[in-house]
Amino acid sequence: MRILIVGNGGREHALLWKLMRDAPEASFFVTRPNGGMGEAAPVDLDSADVDALAAWAAANSIDLTIVGPEAPLARGITDALQACGLHVFGPTRAAARIEANKAYAKALMARAGVPTARHLAFASFAAAERHILEVGAPLVVKASGLASGKGSIVCATPQEAVAAARNMLVEGIFGDAGREVVIEEFMTGEELSVLALVDGRTAIPLLPSQDHKRLGEGDAGPNTGGMGAYAPVSIATDALMEEVRRTILEPTLAALADDEAPFRGLLYAGLMITDTGPRVVEFNCRFGDPETQAVLPLLESSLLDPLAAVAAGGSVTGLRLCWRPGSAITTVLASDGYPGSYRSGLPIQIPEELAARDDVLVFHAGTRRADGLVTAGGRVLAVTGLGPTLERAAEASRRGAETIAFEGKVFRRDIGWRELARQNKRRKESVGA
Ligand code: AMP
Ligand code: GLY
């Protein structure tokens, strides 16, 4: 089997790692692989160059393409590959609008009765400003289009919200992605990432996980693409997951199918677990990063089989995924300055004994092989620790993160803190009881 992975970040390295275990005999190809994806053959094409990639895949007899990032999906890579008669795991351009066009996603949720923050969409700054001054803060102002995870601004005051709307609608800081903005109610609660394998109608959730979007410990500082993640999450009880399936996943998939945009691929529901139940913060049309680096190492059953089945037009009904017991925690090592500007080309040392440990996995993101391994991005590496308990997984991840060296290395030592605090509280209650 010949498998092409589109994308070269930490998420795609984790996908490659898992698929190579599922199919050791397969040949793997990756677009511009990072410094850790050396087992795969390189394809020197940009992941967003969808027509060239489709032509390359057809000419090179690729049996299955798996698309990591949202940009090629929003540009129609799935449509382009399918037009060549090829199998691809990832939604069509029409279905990818669930992530690529927030105004569309919000209207779809409203129509389908899916719980989410109340919102209005604006293309005119004057109207947006009037609305903000009328409803007051806190509010969230979001660029409607794709803005590399930087397009959502949580605003504590009306002045901040007006400034955010002005920056997007008047100054055009996100270009076309911010020509329309969604202004929504601020929701409180704990966030949960539910990633589900979807065949058009049916969703099979992977193990729920929790991301850490803020740069700093204690969830302080600016939003990033994600500084760490863990799984499983104890707030994701069977009852909650049943509610998510019934009130969020199924109605959303039915509404997409009604729009003649049936979703086949990985649907990522970013949820806020509020006092009144789970509500959608956002949908993504692809695997999460860094959630994938935490979740896939816990998956014992094949990932390749369901991905290939969905790509071939098959069903996931009745699919049972098998998870290993225990927990995983992923700590992201970032470049100093991220999510703003940062230096690249700095040498990285990864101690050899890390590779020998079976409780630590090092996934590469922004790395490159020059003379040796060097940094080449904002998020550089993702270190996943595995353990029978979350505490042990956290220790393994943190120790791995500490032993890797590069100039300006930034990471959080508190990934999983909410769950660890919950466990401590439970322990104290049971001792006190
Ligand atoms: P997004 O780009 O939509 O994923 O938003 C990035 C982050 O901003 C989310 O993970 C939340 O932490 C926060 N956020 C976005 N929308 C809301 C909302 N309506 N209420 C509270 N927090 C939000
Ligand atoms: N971890 C957030 C995302 O993948 O969008």
C-alpha cells in the first residue's frame, strides 16, 4: 500500500508514527517532511498546492491520502484527488466550510439547534460597533475565515471588542479571512476536544482530550496553536459523550448532509462544558494539534483500517476502537517568541536515551535536518509521556521536555493541571470521608 500524508507538523508525525505501526509493510510519502519524519519519502510540494498534489498522487499510484492541515482541505484537495479517482481521508471543500467559514458554521448550528454561543455576523464595522456597545462585554470577536488559530479574540471590555472588530474589518489584519467577523457571547466552563471519525452520518469519537491553548502556565498569556494536551479527561463521562453525540455531532452531520456537503473525515468538536451542558466553541475539519500526539499513542486498534474505509466510501457504523489503559500527556516545546516572531535554525539536542524509553515519544513539528537537527518553526517538538496514571504520564512528558535542549526553548510544566487538581480533590475527599 502506498500512503501519502499531507502536512509536516507534530500532528502529521503522530499520524505517520501510528500508521507505520498499523502497516509496517506500506510505503509512506510526506509533503516536505520535518526533521523527524525521515522514514517517509519526501514529496517536494507545498501542502496547499492541491492540484499539483493530486497530479503527483495520481502519477505515483497513491492508494490512500491522509490530509493533516485545514488549508488544503479548504482549498479542495479532497475534491481534486477524488476527481482523479483516488481515495482520500478528509472532507470535501464544501464540508470543510464547517471550519473555514465560521459564519457558515454558526448559521448551520443555529439551523440544526446545536448548542453554541449566541452570535451575530458582521461585514460592516459601523454595525459591529453598534452591536458591541449595545450588548457590552465580555465578548469574543472572531475572524470568519482561516487565521492560523489566531483569529479569535476574547475581549473583557467593549473597547477591546471594538478595537478587535476594527483591526479585522477596517485594518484587515487577517486579510480576507477577517472581512466578515462573528461576534459571540463569552461562555464559561472547561474546554474539551472531541475528535470523531465520520462517514457522512455516523460519528465514532476518539478518546476525548483537553488542549492548553494559552502560552503560559496556569493558562495565562496569549492564545497559541496549543502548548500541550492530555487524554483521557474524566469530565467526559459516558453520559456527557452520549449528550454530545445526540445534541451536537448527529444534528451537525445531518445539517451538513442536507446542505449537500456530507462530512467524511475527522470532525473535531471544540466544546465548552458549561453549567447547562456541552456547547460548541468551534468545529475543525481535521485532527487537532497537539491532541493527536496525546490520543494516538493510546489507540491500540488500527487507525489505518477506519481511515481507509472512510476514504473508500465505507461506513464506521459498529466500529469499536480499542484503547490501552492509562494516560498520555503531550508537552509542546516552542521557540522563544512564539506565537509571535522567533528565530529558526538553532541546533537541537535530543538525548539518545529518550529514544530507548517506552514511556516517552518525541514527535517533531518545526524541525529540519541541516548539518544536524535544527529548529524550523514556532512549535518545535511535542513530547508525549505515557503512564498508568496521569501523574506518571506528566512526569515522563516533563522529564523528556527538560532533557531536550535548544536555545530559547519554551514549554509549560503544568499540562494536565485541571485533571490532576480534580484527582487530588477526589483523593482528599475520600481520605476525609
Ligand atoms: P477558536 O479559535 O474559536 O478555537 O477559539 C480559541 C479559544 O478562544 C478557544 O479555545 C477558547 O478558549 C476561546 N473562545 C473562543 N470562543 C469562545 C467563547 N464563545 N467563549 C469563551 N471562550 C471562547
Ligand atoms: N489544538 C487546537 C487545534 O488543533 O485547532
